[in-house]
Amino acid sequence: MRINPRLIDKLVSRTLSMQAYFTVGILVIIVFIIFVKGISNCGLSFMLTYPEDMGRHGGIFPAIIGTLFLVALSILFATPLGIGTAIYLTEYTKESRFTSIIRFGVESLAGIPSIIYGLFGFIFFVIKLGMGWSLLAGAFTMTIMILPTIIRTSEEAIKAVPKNLRIVSHSLGATKWETTVKVVLPSAAPGILTGIMLSIGRAVGETAAVIFTMGSSLRLPTSLMDSGRTMAVHFYILAREGISMEKAYATALVLVVSILAINILAYYTMNKVTSKYS
Amino acid sequence: MSPSKAVLKERIIKQILTACAFSSLLFLFLIFAFILVEGLPLFYKVGVKNIVFGMKWAPTKGLFGIFPMIVSSFLVTFGALFIGAPLGLGCAIYLAEYAGRQQKLFLKPALELLAGIPSVVYGFLGVIYIVPFIRQFIGGSGFSLLATSIVLGIMILPTIISISYDALTSVPRSYREGALAMGSTQWQSTSRVVIPAAKSGILASCILGMGRAVGETMAVIMVAGNALKIPTDMLDPLRTLTSNIALELSYASGDHRMGLFSTGVVLLSIIMVLNYLANFVIRRTVIK
């Protein structure tokens, strides 16, 4: 007996769509749980007050500040390096052995798990360079971790800029650098911005690499050499040590909402770019 | 005067950009150098065999066996793949071959957002919902190979979906049109023409998903139970290479700390092999 191929087609189509919606359902459920359980404890005062008794009471103000500092510093370090690399790879050199080695390096960095970054940052920045558990050690570690994302997205964005723009600029007498800065980068800016936003999301959510380099002090960091705690680390400690489930959910809510907002913004920016050139 | 000045400026800028590009290599070198320098001496001191195939981890007594953790890391990775691969591939195929424009506009970003959820959140929800569920309805303490596989299976979905989606969409349109023109149904064209053509990309997505699962730390610590033996059952607790490092790094010193770096050396080797394999698989297709 031969089963009608059209029937199979229909069945497969149903099954596949169920899989896709099931997976989206996982996301919806995660966000829903965090929202419902977190919203009652999460208000402006939660975000703006200091924690008391290890976080059992009070808010997460120092963790928010710690997160902001970590993100700002690592973006500050990684962006010029990443864009510089992308410009070099796309504008200043032809494909060669050297570029393929650099690409190999970037790919390898992207594949290294965060706990290895934690180990490295701990032994190199914290111990050997004597920074101790500090914002700076955390930011340096995070810089290396987000660099591949910034390089790859910037490279894609720069590659997507039409060749004509460069040719016209050169014909008007502009040097290579003038062309890059005044013509190529402005057109590639939204794409580069997407990469930066994705990196911010990654840094905000990271735990393993941060906890061993920035430490987990609950005090408000006042200098670059102070230890601090990000929201993700705070959430991990609250949940793992069973300090307070209510506060853990509330922290998770702030964490997840900020990451989703950044990622949605990144997606929106990228979409605007792709529709511009296609 | 002025043209030569401009030339000089261009030259300096090129040097700076080269230095930027070189920095990634420098960082990679530093990471390897420091993990190896800290981790390798113990291999000489205790012996490779006693570390890699040693059964007992008791760093304060000079025992650094990580064999159970290596086995556990592989077990959770295959468990994750067992759950994540069919689901992820289904999503990718649906997205690439079946979904309409409107559906795609909603599904694709939604699936990509899964990648943004931090691993601690996955671990936390695993502890709150999956672990008690297993304890109550299946047995054991709940902290288990099964729970870890489920959590990791969900966490590797974005990797599998996005890479195999790219592989599927890069199959030329004419392949599909050819198959459809010969009277095949959508599924016949997908299963016999498109998927075989995208085979290596799909394989690479699974290998990279494995890399993600081997390297995951915080979520695993929270749901795996962290027991120091080889699990013999889906319901047994276990400790992976990554959790071993993260659980003990904050208080370890001396040989104990070196033991954690040795664990890191083994982990890094596994990751590099997986990345190389994925690269190899992808490159072979490009050449073809």
C-alpha cells in the first residue's frame, strides 16, 4: 500500500509548524513566568534602593550600577578594537594568509566557553597583573569575550556598503582613510550598532566570566579597582544560595526585560538596514 | 610637503588598524598560554593517565582524576543534542521551507530571542520546574543527567536553528524549482533535494551546538547535582568539567587551583576539536 505523498506532506507540514510554535512557546513561557513571579516585588524602589542582609531585603541598586559600569567599559574598549579589525579586514587588505589567520583567531575566540574566559581573566588580570577582583579586570575579560561579535557584525555591515560609494569618494580625491571615515562608516553605522547592542546583551547576561574577575561585592563600586556585582551574578547568588526567591524573580525580571529590549532593538535596527540595501 | 604628510598619515593609520586586527590573535595566544602554563605542570607531576583516566577527584589528598567529569560532559552533550537537534532542525526546516512571509517575520526574531535569555535564568527555571517535576513523576532527587540534558537541549536550540537555517536558505532556488517542476510535493523536494544539499551545514550546526553544551557552566551547576561519579542512569546526578572549575575556583589554591586549570586544559582541547570539526565540515562544502 502506498500512502498518498500529499497526505504525508500535510502531516509533515503540521508537525514542523508545531515544533516551531512549541519552541516559541518555550520563550513565551519563560518570559511569562519571570514576569508574573517578579512583577510584584519589582518596582522603581527595588531598582533604586540598596540591598540589606545579603539581598534578602531591599533592592538591587549597586548591581544595576555594577552592570552599567561593566557594560560601558567593555563596550568602550571592544568597539574601537573591533571596528578597527573589521576596517582592516575589509578595506585595507586583500584576502591573504594573514587575514585567514586573523579570521581563525576571531572564530576561535567566539567558540571559547565563558568559564574559560573566567579562568583566564582570573589568572591573568586578577592574579598576575594584580588587579584583584575589580571592575577593570571584569571589563577587560568581557572585552575579549564580546570582541568576536563586534568584529563579525561590523565586517558584514562594512561589506554591505555598495562599492560605488567608495569609487566616487576616491575619484573626488579622498584618501582611503577619509573614504572609510566619511563614506563607508556612516553607511555601515546601523549594522555596527546592531553588533554593539548584541554585545551589550551578552555582557549583561554573563555570569561565569564575570564572577571570577569582577567578584561579587555587594557594595556600590566607586573606583575601577573596586569589586562589584552585576545583576546576573546577584541573581545567581540569590537563587543558588536560596537567599530569597522573591528577590531572585524580581532581579530576573529586570535582567530579562533589559536583555530582551536590547535584543529587540538590535533586531529592528538590523532589519532596517537589510531592507535599505535589498 | 602636504601630499607626503597625507601619505604618512595613511601609513600610520594602516599600522594602527593592523595592530587592532592583530589583537584578537594576541588575546587567543594569551588565553592558551595562561591556561596551559597553569594547567600543564600538574600533568607532569601527577601523570596524564592519573588525571584524564583517574576516577577520584580529591585535590586536598593529591587525587586529580577527572574521568567521571569527562564522561559526564559528553553524556550531557549527547543528551542535549538528542533533545535539541530534532526540535531545532524541525524549526529551521519549517522556517526555511514552509513558513510564509508573515509567519517568518514573527517566528525568526522570536526564535533568536531565545539566545538572549541568560544561562543563569535557564538554570534557575530548571531548578524550580524541571527538577521537581522529575523528582515527583520519574524518580530520584531530580538533579540529574535528564534535567541537565533538557535544560541544555533548550539552550542549544538557537545555535542549531540559526546555522542550519542559513545552510537551508543557501541552497539555490533552482534546486527546489527543479524538484517541484517534476511533480514532487513540498516535503519530497525538501527531504530529497534541499536537506541533502544542506547536509554539511546542518551537521556543523549540531557540532557547534555540542560545543555550546560542553562549555555551558552556570545552568549546569544549578541542575546537575554535581556528584563526583559516573552517572549510570538518566536520573543520576553528575558533575561536568565546566562545573568542576566554577564550583571550586573561588576558594582553591596551590595544587588544587592547578587541578582546575588542568580541567580547563581538557575542556579547551575538547572545544577546539569540536570547532575544528565544524570548520572542516563547512569548508568541505564550500570547496565542493
